Amino acid sequence: MANVRVERTEEGGFRATNARGAEVLIGGGDEDGVFTPVELLLAAVGGCNIVTVEPLTAKRGHRLVRLAMTVEAEKVEQNKLGPVTITYDVELPSEAADEVFRAVAGRVHEKYCTVSRSLQEGTEVRLELPEAAVTPAEADPKLP
């Protein structure tokens, strides 16, 4: 099961942390040094694809000289993205590596990237709200 915790920081920003201690700062598009939630979604798509493509091409004997990608999407409504486009930037050591890379990247995109497949198939997102959590001051108006 995948799990991250997202919380407000003391400075008023937001941070996502995983169980292994990795952190990423989250904020609005006008803040320096943070990712927006949409950028994190795009990074997840790219990361899922690239961390799957790289070892599979190397395992087939073709370590790519350069392997990078750009992942982009435009908003089609105020709160909805249009299609997500992955554009690879690669330098290949040979024509044989090109064939392997194209076959692997296609299969990863179609079958093996959990993030891309979940977006394409419309994974349900559930909301669970806690029981009412009232602070003592709210519970008893006589308390300071």
C-alpha cells in the first residue's frame, strides 16, 4: 500500500512525507522552491514511467546515454487537466537500442506504469473525514 502524509508546516506551507523520510514541499504557483499539486501529479507520471523504462532497457543490454522526459498538461477547466503528454529526451547508443527503447517505453506506458494507468482508467478517490474534533476552547465558551 502506498502512503504519504501531507501537513501544514510551522511556516504556513505544506509538506508531503513518506515512511522512508523523503519530503517534498508543496505550495502555490507563485511560491519559490515548492511544487504545486499539479506539478507533483505530472512528476508522478514521469517518475513512474522513467524509473520503469531505465532498468528494463539496461537489462536488455542497452544503457541509454541520456534519458529524460518532460511531462505536461494544460487545464481545460478551472479544476481539470486535459491530456497529459510525456515527451522523452533520449540519446541512444545504437539503432538496436532505439528499437528496444521504443518497445519498452510503449509497454511501460500501456501496461506497467501504475500512475499513468490509474489516471487513464479513472481511479476512484475516496474522502474520509474524521469525527468532529473540537478544541477545548470551542467546546466550552467559558474557557480562555
